[in-house]
Amino acid sequence: MVDIARIIEVVEPEVKALGFDLVRVRLFGKSEVGDDELALQIMAENPATGQLVLDECAALSRRISDKFDA
């Protein structure tokens, strides 16, 4: 079983380190994404703009991915 609270503990400091706000963390089940894998959705935004542009999203994705790999 996936512990969303634990995922948030890992992800939120990385989001904050880039100056963003964490909006939502959600795990989609197999039936929701239409294949045999789970999907993790992490939503964040830049508090100055209320958005996350593609370059910011990529930077956050790399940072979170590195943290999960560690």
C-alpha cells in the first residue's frame, strides 16, 4: 500500500526548495489510467504566478525523481 503522507514528506521540501507551493499529491489506480501501472500526480504552483510553466515543471520533476531514486 502506498503511503501518500510519506510521499508528501519527501516531495514537499523539494517543491519548497524551488520556491513553489505544493497543491496536490494523488495516486491513480490501474483502472483510472487504463493500464497495468499506477500513476503519481504531483501538482505545484509558483506562488507569484499561480502557475507552473514547462521549464519549472521539468526542474521539479527532475528534482523529485532524483529524491525518489536516492
